[in-house]
Amino acid sequence: MRVAVNFEQIKQKIINACLRAKRNPEEIKVIAVTKYVSTERASEALEAGITNLGENRDEGLLQKWEVLKDKPTWHYIGSLQTRKVKNIINKVEYIHSLDRISLAEEINKRAEQKVKCLIQVNVSGEESKHGLSSGEAVLFIESLHKFEKIRVEGLMTMAPLTNDENQIRECFRKLRELRDQVQALDLDYAPCTELSMGMSNDYVIAIEEGATMVRIGTALVGEDG
């Protein structure tokens, strides 16, 4: 497995997507999703120059943390159970899945410093996906003003699993429009500059539609086993 080779190919695709969208490639953070790979593969990602690693289970994150510590910037990208917050809260810089007040309360209680949170929005409305509806998101963000340890850095979504590029593009476009609505509120605790959207199969479309963070697993670090 040559993570470095994959990374170079992905960076070129990002550059091409940014050229089409008239964007600066420097705006894009590549998050290597290491949930299906070993700590050794995660280390290989760091050696390849990737600085952001994403995990979606506390066990996987803690296992890799024991070895890698704070060498990478850690992103918790999975649905986070309230009772698991204490396990990961002061090890991650970003939580991509804030979607309810009970979770905000626990983050605020456990955090030693401000946590960069992204609000998970279920733009597609699929029952199988977590997150707030687009209609709930703004009111939810407004309700977070009382939590001094939470900073709303942006929004996150997952596009539907489909070959219909227009459907995927529409999902990402709607999240960008929602982000613009939040920014217009000019909330000091919610600058909402980040758009975490796009994975191995659709990150190019996501970048064309405004993504600032792409969460790439298989195409970048592969899968063990």
C-alpha cells in the first residue's frame, strides 16, 4: 500500500476540481479516514504529509492515539454517543457530528478548552443517516450560544449513495447555501467557515460545490484485511 502515491493522485484531482470551480486548492483540508486501517497505515499517512486523521469510533481513535498522540490533527467524524464523549473529548480538535443539545451539554461539560464542532445535517433526508434536517439546523446553532466551550466551525453532511451526479451535487449545494445562511447571522461563536462533505467516491463534486474538508478513506489509505 503506497499512501504517498494515492495522496499525490488525490491532490492532482483536487487541483483540477479547484481550477474548474475557480478556487484555491490551499482551502481544502484532506482528512484521511483511518477507521478501517491499522495504526501502521495511519502512520504511513502522516509520513506522506497528511496532517488530518479521522476516526468514527472511540475505540479506534484511542488505539491510534496511544501510538501517534497529537502528531496529527484528530477529527471525530462518526455519530458520537453522549456517554462516549469523555473518552475522546480532549484528544480531538474537531467533532464533525454535533446534532443534539444533550451532546452539546456533554461536550461543554467535559472539554478543557474550546472544541471545534461541525453541525451534522441530513440534507438528503434519508432515514438511515444521522443529523438535523436543514430546517432545524439554524435554530439549533442559535441555541448553542450558552455553551462557552463549543465553537461552530461549520457544517457536515453525507451525500446519498447514488450514481446520480446531479442528486449528489444538489445535496452539497444545499449544505453550502445553509452555511451561507449561518454566516449571515454573524454569530461570534459560529463563524461557520468549514464545509465537511465528500468522501472517496464524491469528493471531487464536493470540492466543486464548496467543500473545505473532504473525508477520504479507501481511495487514500485503503482497507486492511
